[in-house]
Amino acid sequence: MNTSALWQAFQQTIMPHCAFCGLSRIAGYPLCTQCHEALPWLQPEQNLPLSGCPASLSAFVYQAPISNLLLGIKFGKNLRELATLGELTATGILPQLEKVPDAILPVPLHNARLHKRGFNQALELARPLAKQLGIPLLTRTITRNKATLPQTELNAKQRQHNLQQAFQLNIPTPYRHIAIFDDVITTGATARELAALLLANGVEHVEIWSCARTIFTPQTHD
Ligand SMILES: [Zn+2]
């Protein structure tokens, strides 16, 4: 190994590369400063309440490059990108927290879809949050017992109907404050259905967290 190759190897060890662009990254963080700043971090004024939903916290606005990453992960099983996005999600959500919940409940996938895909992206994305907060991830409390159609193919009314009785509580939960976690929140229909089930079974406080959420630009009239 010549000196320059050695120097490169040394540099990569002490200054690992940004997961997006390959430049030197911020110590202890997956990205470089430029890539971190270019991401569509959700601003407090963009976090408008979702109709009929508990309060929500999201790291990002659902737009490029986050939307592309999430779609790529869903269909390409890129677990390294999933881990990076999980870390970024924690970076966006943790500073917004007012009270730490007792547990996180990732939105469950139906077993058939889980077997086909091999992983639940909501669960994988929530791992760094659970780890950093030192709270459990609830993976068996609720199952999805109806193979629902992908929500993205339906309108708002069809989404709600599609989800009726889609979830089932398997074990009573001792936790009083639970954060439901999904990869993306659009209308909030999935989270609303899960929140209703938890609240009907003794949970006192439910909130919704996600990696990204869609935002609606208010119509302006002149
Ligand atoms: Zn970068």
C-alpha cells in the first residue's frame, strides 16, 4: 500500500463519508453539513393539525430527496439507507419532544406483506428513536389482520373505509402514553384508526410520529 492509499484509508477511518454525497461527514452523524442543511426538515409552522388526529411530530416534509429515499427503501430493501434515515428521523423529532412517551408503536404491516418485503420500514425507522429515548418498541401489541390495499392508491374516504377493523389488539398494554410511528403521514387515517383502538383499551395519551408528512399549502384568494 503506497502512502497516498494509506492516507486515504486513515482519512476514511477518522472521517467517514457522508451517506448522501461522499464528502466528510459531521462527527457522529451520517451526513455532511451541506446535505444536512439541504434536507426538507419540517418547520413548526408547517406542522398543521391533521383532522381528527392526535398531535403529530414529524422530522421531514414528504418531498425529495426524503420521498425518493422512502420509496427506494420500500421496494429495494436498502437497509443501510433505512438506518441512516432512522437516525435523521431521530435528529428531527427529539428536539420537538415535550414529554417522553412510555413506548413507541410502529404501524404494523400485515403478515403477508411483511413476509414479501422482509422488514417493516416503520419499525426499522423507529429503532434509533426508541434506543435514544430508552423506551420499548411495541411490535406484538397490535397486529394488522386485514390485508388492506395500499393507502396511496385510494382517496381519503376510501382510505378510512379500507382501514375499518384492520387492526387488532392482542395483548393489553400497561403503557399509558404511546407514540404511534409511521414512515409517512398523509391524511392520518391509519394513525387515527390505531389511536382509537389504543384509547378504547386504556391508553390515556396517544401521539403520532413519522419520518415525513405531507403538507398542504393553504389556498390563497385575492
Ligand atoms: Zn453530503
